[in-house]
Amino acid sequence: MRDLISFSSKYDGTKVKVVFLDRDGVINFERKDYVKTPDEFQIIPDVAFWLKFLVDKGFKLIVVTNQSMIGRGLSTHENLHLIHQKMQKIFSENGFQIDGIYYCPHKPEDSCSCRKPEIGLYKNAIDEFYVNIKNSWVIGNDVTDVLAGERIGCKTIKIQTNSSLKDVISEILNNST
Ligand SMILES: [Zn+2]
């Protein structure tokens, strides 16, 4: 499902380069009992600082996240939206926004086509934003992110859960045009 799309480049025919970001453990601290409310959404301190470098380099930022807490009945679409508003507010204060947010609300046993490592959400984003896959990246803290990224043909980087993006940003900037 889509929580946000800021624009589409389809209309002027320019393909955009994207950094696809997993959310929990990459942008905010992962919790074993899920991030169910805005209060439980605690951003990793320097993440805005590092993501801004990608924005300045011309990347669009798209969040792709599994949120089975909704399917499990532990939280709601509405709460998730409020959580993302909190995230966007923090990023706005740093001079940028996440351009798109896509999430899977299903449980693993639902066998849907959007829960990572399935690529349904990425396919939607690639179509809706008109993404240049070869120049795009997937960053995640889970093997499912890397698998999905490889399936769609992006470059992928797996990070430690809840760690700084410092080295990741350097790697992307050093390997991008
Ligand atoms: Zn799903």
C-alpha cells in the first residue's frame, strides 16, 4: 500500500535515481514489539544529516517497509500514517522530505506479493516514480531487503540494525554519477 507519493517524473520522461530505504533499524530504532505509535518512533540521531547528502546529489528517497503489525491487529493504518507524519516533520526540519512511502500491512502467512523479499511495492514505486533502476540503491538491515533489491536489479547495501548511515552514504556517493 502507498502512504505517500510526492510527484512523478513520468510526465517529463526523466527517469529518477532512487535510494530505497527500509525503515525500522535504518531510519528509526527497531523494536522487537513493533513501532506502533508516533511515541514509539525514535529516529536514529544522525540519519537526517546523512540522508541530506543523497538528496543534494539528486537522489529521490523512497521508504519500503514491512508493517505486519497492522495485519496482526497491533496497530492501524491511521497510526502508521501518524508515525510517518512525525518522520516527515523531522526531515523537513532538516530541509528535505521522503518522496514516497510504501508499506506491506500483511502477515507473513498471508503470502501477499508486497511483503519483502517480494517486490510488489518496489514495482509500484518504479512505475509511479519512473525510476532508473541501474542508478538506484536499496539500503536495509535485513537480508530480505538485499534479496528484493537484487531481484529488481538495484545495487544493495546491508547495514547493521540501528547503525549510522555514514559509511553507506560514502559508498553510494563514491559509486554514483
Ligand atoms: Zn503485503
